[in-house]
Amino acid sequence: MKFRSYLAFLATAANGVLIPSAVQAQTTVSGAVSNLMHFEGHTGILVRLDKDMKDPQGCGRTDWYIIPDSSSHAQFVQSMLLTAQETKRVVNLQINGCLQGFPVISAAEKSAP
């Protein structure tokens, strides 16, 4: 029984759902926000940059990043990214984890003018 539980833990961890943040390597990506989108079926705002996008943890997608709606900082980051898009400013995004096959934005910073 313990072995089966351990295998279930490993399977969950491999999907990026349960790996502690200390184990996952965070990656920083930079670029201008080219598109923001939200539609039914996804539990967050999707973000596209104007540069090649990375999938550092093998989530499966390299066309969008996601900010989970459930994140405590979601509305602030969404506002910041919308402002950055309108002013054509570069943003630095920290990517950590996966959600619905998308790399998750865990932190964001707008570049200085």
C-alpha cells in the first residue's frame, strides 16, 4: 500500500502539481506582452510575449503562459501586464509550475522606462 501511494505521489509530482517550489527551478523570461486572453475552460489569464516562449518544466505549451485566477496576486499582475502591453514595455516573468498544460507565471516585473 505504501508503495502504491509513493507511485501516486511521483505521478502527481511529474505533472507539476505537487512538486514543492524548492525543488522546481524557476525560470525568468523577458519580452513585450503581445496578447492577453481569457476564455471559458481555462482557469486563468493567458499571456503571450513577442519573443520565443519557453516551457522550462515541460508543461506542454510554448505559445501561452497562464496566471491562475486563484492566485492572490492575479488581478495586480493582470493590470500590470495590460499596462505594459499598452505602453510597449518589456516585462520579466518568473515561470514556476504548470496549470492546464501551460507554464505558470509566479511573479512579474515591468521594466524601467
